[in-house]
Amino acid sequence: MKWKDWDKNLRIRLFGEGTMNFLFWSYFPFMTIFFERSFGKDQAGLLLILSQAFSVIASLVGGYCADRFGRKKMMVIATSSQCLTFVLFAYANSPWYNSPILTFISFSLLGVWGALYWPASHAMVADVVVEKHRASVFAVFYTSINIAVVVGPIVGSFIFYTYRFEMLIAGFVLTGILTAVLQIYLKETTTPKQRIQEAKQSWYKAIWQELEDYRVIAQDKTFLLFIIAGVFVAQTFMQLDLLIAVYTSEVVDNQTLLKLGSFEITVNGEKAFALILAENGLLVALFTVYVTRVMNRFKERNVFIVSSLLYAIGIVLYGLTSSIFIFMISMVFFTFAELMVVGIQESFISKLAPADMRGQYFSAASLRFTVGKLLAPASLILTSYLSYATVFTILGGLALISGYLYFVTFRFYEKKVETPSV
């Protein structure tokens, strides 16, 4: 789909969300480090679990709200709420007042507003783009996110610790501008008739209906194993902005990155972590299409298992060193493991799902990331009682368990395919 054929709504959102993603990745990766230093590892882990729980609850009603109130209205409500939250966020980190707990509240609220925004945003794409072009449109938005992942952390490593108040004021201004642009120029893509029909169902019934959809997990052993395997392996890649962030900030102390004669570039822990994130984003942006094309030549079972093995190697290797160069090699394993499955996991879910239950299966499949993200901060708590190397090794073991579960999953799947239904 060519740029000139894009709906005006999509063009507005691409530039607006691109700016917001850059802002998000300028502060978000460093929040775990901030909380760990403010509250300690135990409390930081518990607070991050609590924050994620709020976002999970919001995401359960996000789709309902987008249908009930309209895509545009929910996007405007979410961005205007973010705008006001940035005021609170900035005040909690201002020259006149400093409050880690108010910072945590602001951070959690931003997560809630984001959970309400994205379902409406994705639904709007489905409203204005025909099915055959949706993948390409989503790919463009995905690329813009990865550009933000490359640039945002590097910029954030220079301004988050020194000019945090000014950065958060910029967040207030940018979200305010985005809210105004969405309100003035964005067009609603749902009809009053659609919203009236959706209004017949209350929000709590919508949540209950969505939770009921997850019953498909218990009814399909193959799918259940796939979900559990996904939760286990998520404990590795979800550590990128959690355990890896804290560990890197602690063990890297002005390492030399480049030396040419008397000229040298040194990095501290925060900047090293920013480079690691940027490396991940750059590799994803450059190689997603190529790796996906190559992986389609292999059996899905082998791709999932090898991906888990590479996650295990990457996470264990990361915890055995304090060298930024080894960190970067470890991130190559990490990123390649991610790219191996990014193109095939959705197609495998569609194979598992009966034609009349695909929506429920895809909804339930998101539990791999929802539950995984909810549990991931527990690694920070473990580091209060175990060494970093031990915790990283445990996470590697969880990735190996996921590889075994994928092996069992495909044994069930192959038997299911070979046995004709009666």
C-alpha cells in the first residue's frame, strides 16, 4: 500500500505516535533503575508487578471502550490523560519537589492510559485499511517503534538523569499537541449505530466475556502447552528493561568503548544499557524481514525450540560478565531468538484455532506476554537473596524448559493433525 493511498487518519497517527514512542523510549527503559535505587530491589519488583497489574486490567476493557465510545474519543481521552499525568510526573521530579512514590503513581497511570489507547489505535487501522494491506501498514508502524527504540534510549541516557524535569515537561507539551491534533483532524471510524449496539453490554460483562474466552486454553492441551511455553520464555526477553537494566547499570563503570590514540570514548552503566537497547532495536529494524523469510524454510517446531535455546544462551552469557562487548554479543543471541519466531507464531496460532474461534484463540494467546510481563519483575526480588549469576542462570533454565514444552506441544499437534476428527 503506497503512502499516497494511506487514509489521513493513519498519516496523522504515524507522525504523532512516532513522536510519542520516541518520548516513551527516552524515559521508560531507565525507570526500573530509578525504582531500584529509590526503593530497593524487593520493593521495586513488587511495585512493577503492581503497575503491570493495573495495565492488564485496563487492557481488558480497552477493546470494549474503543467499540462503546468510538476510536477517536478513546484516543483523545487517553492522550489528554497522559498530558495531565506528565504534569504530575514532572512535579514529582521537579526542582521544588521530589517523590519516588508519586513518580511510581505517574508511571503506572501512563501505562494505564497506554493500555486504553492502543486497542482503539489498532482497531482504527482495521476500520480504514482493507485486510490485504493491513500487514504492510502495521509493519510501517512497527518499524517506527523500532526506530524509536534505537534513538530514544541513547538520547534518554544523556537527559534522564540530568534533565528529567525538562524531559517530562516536554512530554506534557508533546502529548498536549498530539491531543489537540487528534481532536481537530482525526475522524471517527465507527458509526453511531455500531456504538449503540455495543452499549447494550456493560463494561463488567465485557470483561467477564473476555475472561470466559480464555477457557479455550483448558479445552485444548496443545494450545495450553504453547501458552505455558510462551510464559516461560517470556521471563528471558521481558528482562530487557528489568533485570538487564539494573545489572548493566551496576556492573559497568566507565568502560572504554573506543580508543584511537589519545582519543577514547567511555561509557557508564546507564549509557551502556542505552547502547544495548539501541543495538536490539537496530537489529530488529534491519533484519526482521530477512530472518522471517529464512525461518519459513524450516519446521516450526525446530524454530521455536532453537529460539528458546538462543534465549537461554543469551541470558546466561549476559549474567556471567561485566564486559559491554560480551553484552553486545549476548544481545545478538537475544535479538535473533526474537526474530526467529516473530513471523511464524501468529500463523501457528491460526493453525491451532478452529475457524469459528480464531478471535478467542488470538486473544488468549496474548496471555503469553500479559502473564509473562506480570511475573518478570520477580527476578529483581530474587537478586536480593541470590547472586546475579544465579538469577540469570535460573532464567536460562526457564528458557530451556520452554524449549522442551515446545517440543511436547508439537508432538501433541502432530498427533492431532494425523488423527482425523470423527
